[in-house]
Amino acid sequence: MTTSASRPAALAATAGCLVMIAFQLSLAAGAPFGRAAWGGAHPGRLPADLRVSSAFAVVVWAVAALVLARRAGLTSVPPAGFARVATWVLGGLVLLGALPNFASPSGWERYLWGPFAVLLAILCFAAAANRR
């Protein structure tokens, strides 16, 4: 269980992952949000290869959500020590992932997903900061 200071960050980061799951799941299912993802080069529905990539992203974000839910004290898996280290790693990866969003020709990625990723990374770092 995390302290009262890091638990809200872990809960908010878990919610952020759920947002990403919903978005990527909608892309994988064929929703016409191509301008807001994968560089914004495909208006409307994504091509099949990117829809498969979005389906894979759903799995990755689900694992991230599970790790963060553990940091929030909502579940007992994965082990606490692993979840703490994984949360630091996740924060770093999400922060790195913000860079292509900020460099994207898509306004959706630059002005929505870039800042969203930075905020999510900060929440991950705050959730990981507690030693428990």
C-alpha cells in the first residue's frame, strides 16, 4: 500500500491508463480517430496493421494499469517491489513517448496526447516515489 501522498497519484495514473485503453481499443475496433493517433497520417479508420498495433497497445496499457493499481493498493498483484520499479520504468517510457507526440504533424497528438503523456509520467513518478 502506498502512503496517502502517493495513492492519489497512483489512482489518477491508473485512470489515465484506462483512458488510453479505451482510446486504443476504439482504434483497434475501427473508430474513425486516425488523425489523433500513430502520427495522424490516416484520417478516419486506421489501416489493418495499425489497428493490430492498437490492439497490442491495449494489452501494454492494461499491464501498466495493473501495475499502477497495485501501487494504489487496489490489488495484490504484481509483487509490491516489482510494481514500484515498474512504475519508475513506466514513467520514463511514457515521458519518452511524449516526444513523438510533440513532434507529430497531428494537432491532436501535439496538443492533447503530448501533454497527457507528460502528466501521466509525472503521476507515475509520484506514485513510484513511496518506498512501499
